[in-house]
Amino acid sequence: MTTLVDIRKAKAIGKSIADLRQTKNVSLRSLAMITGLTIQQIVHLESGNCFAFNQSHELFLKLANQCLEILDSGKKNINSQRAESETIKLDSAQTIPAYLRRVS
């Protein structure tokens, strides 16, 4: 059972995850992609909502620790990892709307 002390600790841990993510300029989406969690789970972690994880404080701590390790690690820039994975190559004919294309 989750105690009041556990809830306060979860709120503090969540705040530290959110602060670290924001100082490193990492979006929720990119953190979710790297950790394998959903954006909703990241939001629950950052808000300290341990009840969103089947009321398991241990699971909350495990996932929070995973996020903190990824954010705190000396890995290659997280934003560049996201940019590499999201890059879509389009030619110029695809980027110009049909109504603006010149008909020859």
C-alpha cells in the first residue's frame, strides 16, 4: 500500500524528472520514444502519479529511475537521436500543394 510519504516522494521524483527533461530541452515525445513508454506514462511520472501504475510504488520508482538514467546519461544528444529517427525525405513535388503547382 502506498503511504503519504511515498506519495510525497513520488511528487518530488516526478518534479526532478520534469525539471531535468526541460533543462536538457527534451520533448515528451522524444523521451517516450527513447524509453519505450507512452507520453501519458511520462506525464504520470512527471506529475508523481504513482496510482497510474497499478498502485505499485515499486513500478513507479523503476520507470522513474529508467527515465532519470536516460536523461542523465552521457549518451549522444537525445534530440539528435529523435531527429534521425523522424527524418522523412520528400522531394519538392511532394511538398508543394497541388493548387500551387504550375501546369505545363
